[in-house]
Amino acid sequence: GLKNRLLIASALAEKRISWSTILRRLSNDIPAAVWLRSLATSDDQTLGLKKLRFSGSAASNSALADFIFTLENSGYFRDVALSYSQKRDFNSQTVYDFEISAALQKTGDIMYEW
């Protein structure tokens, strides 16, 4: 009925996330010694947040720390936390596998009208 149509119209009018803006910024700002393997998102319905999980490897702990600093200061993410970091050998080099969690900071830069 009319109520369902109004709900659908309201949902379509909500602001959307510009993932291309976020990914472009990440691509430009990620330290050279950090490689991402995956980026996963999920919705936290309770808090109304979009959560993110970054998984990857870094050539050093300092490169990993630089990446965390970059995320925290990008203006796009909040509640940035290192979930784990594990040292391993890869082709006679030491690398640090990691997972970082964060929440999307919904700012005007990354939101647009549908």
C-alpha cells in the first residue's frame, strides 16, 4: 500500500556512500610498504554504522603504524583498531600480517544523494 511506497521512497532518498572516493583516497595514502589483501564491510544496525575490516601485510611494524595513523587522520574513519598483527617469513623477508577494524565516518566528502 501507500505506507510501503513511502518507506521505499524514503530509503531511496537516503544518502549513499561514495566508495570510489574512499578507495581513491586509500590508494593515494597507503604507505608503500603496506599491501591490502581484502577490505570487508558490514552494517552495525544497533549503532547505525558501516564497519570495515582491512586485512593485509606490511614490511615492518613502523609501516603498519603509519597505515593506522593514515586511517585515523583521513577524516573518513573512526574507532580504528589493530585486531592483530603476526610476524612471518616470506621469501626470506619478514612481513607482518594484520587485520584492522574501523567504522566509516560519514562526512560530506563521501556521502551523496541517490
